[in-house]
Amino acid sequence: MTIASCGSVSATTLGLPNSTAIPAEKARLPKGLFVAKIPVSAKTKQRLANDIESITMLSLLQARNIGLAAGTRVPEILVIGLRLHEPNAAVPTDIVELIAMQRKSGMLFVCVRDADFEGTTRQECAFAVRRALPARAGHTTTSKVFASDWQPAGEATLNATDPAVDSMDALWESLCSQVILDDPSPIDVNTRLARRMQIAQLTTQVDKLTRDHQRAKNPEQRNEIYAKLHKMKRQLEELQGQ
């Protein structure tokens, strides 16, 4: 059996079990499939048509073919390759959003592009997932597309065998953690994600207040800004130390 690939990337190169690989002849997904049943903006339709060269299902992870307990939230995980048309293209988050929102299954996207590198061209890969943001009880849940950094296609791998992964639900948490946090642990992903988002927000605020403090001429205003800056720096240090 010839297995599906997206550029040079396949289930095998990603380190996924051969039992999960999709045959090449059944792998190609028509673009029209994702705009047939839901309203889609003209801009997203244009990007789907022009920016995505092909959509390929690389792997289907299920309890029966990966030796895990069935999940209560995630029945299966689809690994979908997006071959990007333009060199040095960014991760197409709107296309990931469009496709991922149409199924309850977990979806991990493998984006493959050609990129300039040291005077030549190489193939690169980035992973993307759509995940609900951590939210307090009673608050509306929103989702966001998260993407990993680009890396050489031949070095892009996924870990489906972390010791803490014992079910499809845990596997999905592990894969999300790998993409978002660069860590295969499925434990407390939302807590770790919320902390990372807080750190990013505080870092932005600290940078802004530092510039504001440097520009401020009025001593009273400078003191007020400094007090806020000191407090935020302390909060940032506490979060980074956890």
C-alpha cells in the first residue's frame, strides 16, 4: 500500500503508527467539500482556492488502531495535510478554522510549505490545532487556532506514545500540548495554556509600561506608572517561576 503524503510528509515521517496511515488513493479531499454546507466568506473561499494547493488526509487515529481506550470527548483524531501554494506562506488559520469547525473529531493540521533557507529552498512543516480557550465556569467558550513554529519537514514529528496517554481523550490533549506548548504531557493542558497566555499578556503590558515610563515627564505620572510596572513585573516573575 502506498500511503498518503503531503509534500514529503506522511504518517510514517511524522512517527505515527503505520496502522493509522491512509492509502494514497483515498486521501485527497476536494476543497469544495468544506464550503458546500456552511456559509463561507468570499475572502476565505478565495484563500482556499488560491493559497491551498491540496488537502490530504494523512492519518486517522482511533482506539482500535492505536491501542488506546476509547475517548468520551474525542472519538477519533484526523491528521490532515495542507500543502501551501506560496513559498514562505504563513499558517492559514482561517482555513484551519473552516475545516476544523465542521467535525466533532479532533483534527491536527500539518501545514507544508517551500521556504527560503540560506540561499536555497527547503520544505518546512508547522502543526496547527483548533482548541477551546480556557474559560471560567458560566462564561461563553471560544475557540482559537494555535500553530507551532516552522521546522524542516524531515524533522517534524508527533509523539503518540507518551506514558501518560491511556485514552483517545488523553492523546488529543497530548497532541494539543505538543503543538501549543512543545510538550507531550496531556496533564493540565488548559492550566498550562492559561498560564502561557497570562505570561504573554503581562509581557506585552510590561513592555508598554516600560516605554510609557521612559516617556513620562511629570514626576507624579512617572511614579504612578512605575508602581504599576513593578506590580506587573512581580506577577510575571511569579507566573514564570511556576
